[in-house]
Amino acid sequence: MKRLFSFPARRLLFASLACALLMLSGCNRRHRVLEVAYVSAPQAALRDQVAAIYNRVGNVKNGERVQIIDRDRRFARVRTASGIEGWIEQRYLVDQKTYDALQKLTQEHQNDPVQAPGVLRNDTNMHVTPGRDSEHLYQLASGAKVAILERGTAEKQLPGGAPAVKPALAKAGKAAAGPALEDWWLVRDAQGRVGWVLSRMVDVDVPLDIAQYAEGQRFVAFFVLDEVQDAEKKVPQYLCVLTDPHDGLPFDFDQVRVFTWNVRKHRYETAYREHGLNGVLPVTLTHEDFDKEGNLPVFILRVRDDAGNITERKYKLNTPIVRRVLAPGEVVTHARKKQR
């Protein structure tokens, strides 16, 4: 039987196949994607090489999606959506899991009622959960406005990483002293993204007209119940919930005040106040029809009892009087209030 290929021809064929396989392997290496990541730094440069001296081949911004195509110690080689490739420090990247967790937070809380507007004191990271060590992706700029949705707490960490001890108990030398806690806010930014930020980085944007009545307490949330006409302007009347200015308290708020506008004296007055609440956010507002009284603003407070159960308390404002609205069979508990 006659051979189809001579020995030299077979060698040439095998060499050609080997070259083709090497080229295919090289193409696969060039185009392979190890994983998808997102930029957590405000901005970062892409390098042409991992070396002390390098050229900048591009920039990536906070939240930008990139493909990781290679790694070298603390650096990753990435490809941007526009096709630019370069090296970036891996500490500036977070994984798909972190991105998905923040997306889930946004979906779960997209319809949550706003408890108060806030303004950031400094550049601040949005975390997946309360805690400085938790994963974060987006960074909000100083002065950015956010909507406050919930309160959370996390252990306060010392610079060395150990949990801080509550000062009062530590001074007393009690062995049962627990770790000190710090407050966190769940916020929604102007782009609709939701995440946790350290509460001390956020100023609750309370109107100056009522901020002066804080009496040393901290405004947690406030709401416009309705407006009254005073001459040629309308003036809002406010519901406010407050607490002592300390982190780590076992409740979100323990005081409620309603400020109504005295049209004759042109000033705010305290129409209602209540203390000693084990209040839980969110507070909700609505309107209801009360026959002869008409359609009135209503607010609902969520309060936790000694057994840990959360119940709702409904109140109505018929200016300047605030009253509890009891459900059938409900018995009013004693409340310390002040009307004037």
C-alpha cells in the first residue's frame, strides 16, 4: 500500500499542528477571565507592568466592573469594559459576592420609608453589614446627601483590632463588661444604592427651627405631619423621635415629641411628648378619616416590650392635640406627656 505522506511531510504536518496548538493556547490565555471584580477605590491607575517604575495605561473609577485576567502577588491584571488592560492592586477590588450583597440590600429596602435626611461629614464607604471590617464597595463623597432608613450596631474596634470595652464598666473593673458598640445607619444614596455607613459620619439634617429644642438629646428621625397657614406662608408641623447622644443603646429611640405651630405667637410649641419608650424604627405616617374631626395625620410607633415582642402604637394629630388611637380591646398604657 502506498504511503500518503513521506517522513519529511509528516514532520512538517506535526510541526504545523504544534504551532497551531501553541497559538490557540496563547489566545486562550490572553482572553481567559479568572473572575469578575469591582473597583472599591474612588479612583485607581492601571499600570503597564508590576514594577517600581511603570506607565499609566488607564484609570478605573469607584464601582466600575472589570475582568481579572491574571494575578501577580498583590496585583491583578484587569480588563475594563472598553478593552483597556493593566495591573491594579488587589486591595482596590471586591468580588462579585460583595456586589451582589449590596444589590440585594438595595432591592430589599428600595421601598423603605425614609426616617430622616442626612449629610455626610467625610468621604464614607457603604458596607454590606454594620462593622468597619465588613466588605464595602461604593464610596460616598463628603457633603453627599443620603436618606436614613434603619439603625444598626456593631462592636467598636480598637486600632489593634481588639474590641473596645464599654467605658463605664471598664472603669468599675467588672469582669462582665461587654464590648463597646457603635451605631450604623442603613442609608440610600442619590443613585438609589443602599448600604451601611458609620453613624458618626452622618449628620441628621434637622431643620434649624426645631433643632434648637433638642435639649441635649439626639434627633434620630423626624417627619412633617402636616402644614398650617400663617399669613402668606405654610409652616410644617413635626413629629420627632429622639434619644440620648450615645452609641450602642438597646433601642432606636426612647422619646417622641410633636412640634406644632402657634399661629398667634408665630412660634413652635411642644404639643406632645412621651418618654421611656423602647422604640424601633421605622416610624410610619399616614392619614385617616375620623368622622367629625375630618381627615387627620396619623403616625405609628413600633415599641418593643419586656418580652421582646414589637407592637404598634397609633396616634393622631388634631392640631394642637395629639391622642392615642386605640384598637378594639386595646388598653392604653401610662404615658408621660405634656400638652400646652
